[in-house]
Amino acid sequence: MNSSSKAFSKAVLYAVLAVASAVFLAPILIVVINSFKGKLYISDEPFSLPDGETFAGLENYTSGIEKTEFISAFGWSLFITVFSVLAIVIFTSMTAWYIVRVKNFFTKALYFIFIFSMIVPFQMVMFTMTKTAAELSLDTPWGIILIYLGFGAGLAVFMFCGFLKSVPLEIEEAAMIDGCNPLQTFFMVVFPILRPTAITVAILNAMWIWNDYLLPYLLIGSEYKTIPIAVQYLRGGYGSVDMGALMAMLVLSIVPIIIFYLFCQKYIIKGIVAGAVKG
Amino acid sequence: MALKKYFPVFVLPTLVAFIIAFAVPFVLGIYLSFTEFITVADAQWVGIENYIKAFSNDDFINALWFTVRFTVVSVITVNLIAFILASILTKGLKGTNIFRTVFFMPNLIGGIVLGYIWQLIINGVLQTMGVTITYDPKYGFWGLVILMNWQLIGYMMVIYIAGIQNIPSDLIDASKVDGANRWQTLRNVTVPLIMPSITICLFLTLTNSFKLFDQNLALTAGAPSKQTAMLALDIYNTFYSRIGWEGVGQAKAVIFFVIVAVISFVQLALTRKREVEQ
């Protein structure tokens, strides 16, 4: 290929990428623009910039935060996500180590059942899980952490087991001979080796739990609202929808995710790839 | 080994959570699909009556076809576009990382929020024709397809990029030396070697599309008159907005589970066969 046709094909590729980027970014940008317009102007002319007449300043944000109790929703989302992810990473890695190191019929069966749970869609257990959890008084922000541990166990145990199978026994045995009990061995020797998988598991579960709507809605939604519940409540709870407040809440839901993404991008992308290969 | 005695510490917490959140509800769910109930405690055995009702329920059949059509279209478009973007971003162009960042971003946004973002935009476009997204089911259908593409392309692209980067470059060079054109290289070298990525991407898009709920609820909520309700939403509606139909809802959920399980196994078995050893 000569250099001018190479330059041409490069230009074409950049053009494709530029158009694709515009398509990917435009929806978010349009929502941001509309969040600064008066609520009555949004549905009528969603693609125009705010002008002197339609500009509403931060009014949508203040009314939206008030109507949805956004601050408390943000707090509950953060609380549930952080503690559920911690519980999943710690407890399932321990379980996976036990399954891989203690080989008997019971651990094999357990492993199989955990994997099986991964393909069961949520709707299958939606109703019965909600009833069971309510029966055991687990319909609280603390109780939901236990539920997330149970639901997240399948994928997490699977991923930890996959990694642990390639970890040599010698290091652990050395620790045991040095007088460590299994708990000390696990947390001082094994868990540090598991770090890359732990990060992958943490990221995949954080993305799921932070954005999850139906499970927290059914379990604790009437008393405690997470961010997705608050957004849906704004839409469903009022006779006529306050488009301004909705736009502002969409922006406020996206901003923390984008900040998190830009800071942890390296780990997120790595986690996705590692998770996919294991799956 | 001493570890065995530590069962209560290492396994019990996960196991108890798993039994409460999954195992008991799963078994109970299968049992309840053969009963008529409102509060679980009042369940009356009715045999396969719920399954007959489910299959003769127009909403359910409509949701099933809508979901199948949606899944087929989404799986094809998402994977095709993701693969094209991945092959462009593995050519060593400057700025690759920025583009990757942009394309991946929508994936992190939750389904409810995604639904309302696209509702605004699609309604804005349709407004020029004087209608809204709930005017005709075909708008809802294509709206969901666009939304799904926007959300999943970046994710699949990242997996394809990793797959393409793992191909040893001497294999590509060798095929060029042998006189293969670009299309032949793609078909006979690249695609067979990234088959593991294709397997996992097809699996993820297939199951994600089939199980879609949040996006469906936020974008159209099934309107007009339940015609754009997918399976998950139809099951939800049967449970929570139709008193006395809880058993039918549970039967629909069991059918849903069986379909998802069958699709997963068949798809994994089919594409695993095509994978080659590197």
C-alpha cells in the first residue's frame, strides 16, 4: 500500500471513530443540557440549548434532590454496595479456598450448585426470595447485604475457585508448618495472592449492586430508597412527571459513576476482561 | 488437614446466605408453580393448571415473541458493531485509549437511568412526527434495540480487543506472506483464534438481552397496552398487578428459567466446539 492511500484509510478510520464517539456521548450531553432548562420546555424542545427564557439554573436540582431525598438515596446506595461487596469478596474467597483444598463429595456438590445458581434468572426466585427474606426480618439495609452475599456467591465462588486451582500448595503448607492456623494462613498468605481476582470480583459486583433496581425495591423499597428506586419513584409516583427534576436526577446518578470510572478505569477494564475469560 | 474442622468459619456464612437468598426460594418457587396461592401459606395444589394458563395467556406469548425478536436483533447488532470498533482500536492508532473510554462508559450506567435517557431522546425525535414512543410497539422495539446497543457495545468491544491482542502477530504475518487478502485473514485466522471471546460475548449479550427488565420498565413499561413488555416484565406484572395469578406468575418464571438454561447450554456447547487450541 502506498503512503497516500494509507493516510486516506487512516483518515476514514478516525472519521468513523469520531462519529461513533459523538453518538456515544450525545445522549449524556443532551440530558445534562436539559437538566438546566425549565421543566415545561424539556419535552417540547429537547434538542435546543437553554436560552434566556428557558434557562432554569439549578432549580431542577434543588427540587429533584428534595422530592427524591436524593442525599439519603445516595447514602443507602453507597452503604449497601460497599458492605455487600466486602461481604462477597471476603466470605466467598474463604468458601472457594475451602472447596478447592478440601476435596470430598460435599464440596464438589457445593461447587456445582453455586455454578448452577449463576444461570437462574432473578424472576425465578423474585417472589419467594422476597417472602423468605421478609419472614426472617431481612428486609432492612443490613439484611439485604446477606441476600446479596447469597446471590453473588455463584459467580464469585466460581471465579475464586478458577484462580485458586493454579495456586501451588507449597506456600500454604509452609505457613501451616510454621504454626499458622487455617484462618491465619488464609488471610496472611492466600488472600494476598488472590488480590487480582478479588478486585475483579469486587468491580463486577459493585457495578451490579449499585445499579440494581428490582431486588432492593421489592425488599426495602417502601422504607429505604436507593438511587435507582429514587429515580423510578420520581417517574412513577407523581401524576404529571416533573421532567426537570427527572433530568437533574439522571445527571446526579451518572456523575458518581463517571468519576469512579475515570479513577478506576484500568481496574474496571482489566476486571471485565478477566471476568469474561473465566465465565 | 486442619482446614476441614474450620467448615463453620470458611463455608457457613456463604452457605447460609446462599440457602436463604437462593436455594430455598428456588425449590419453593418450583413447588408454588404447581399451586394456587396468595401468601405462600395458603398454597393449594392445582397440578399443571398454572402452566396451561401461562401458555394460553396472550400477554405471555406476546412477551415471549417480543423477547425472542429483540434478542436476535440485539445479539447480531451489538456483536457486529463491537467487533468492528475493536478491530479499528487494535490498529495502533493514536488516541485509542480515549475512544475506548468513551465507548465503554454507558455500560456503567444503570438500566433505569438508561431507560429515561433514551426515552427523552427517542420522544424528542418522534415528536417531529407528532407521536411518542408508546404510540406504536415498533418504536418501543427499536428504542430498546438502540438502548441495548448503546449499553453493551463498549463491554463487548473490550472483550474483543483483548481477544484480538492475544493473537500472535506472526500468524497474521504468515497469512499475509501466503497471499491471503484481508477478508481471508479475518475469516481463516482472526475469527477462529478469537472464538473464546466470541463465545463469551454471544453468551453475555444473549442472556442480558433475554433477561432485560430495568431498561424495559423505564423506557416503555410495556406500553402501548403491554405490547412492548418483555418476559421479565410480564412475569413481574403477573405477580404484582393481578391478584389470584401469583401461581401463574411463578409458572411463567419457571418456564423463563428453563428457556434461559437451555439457551445457555446450547449456545455454549455450539461455540465451544468451534474454538481452536492456540
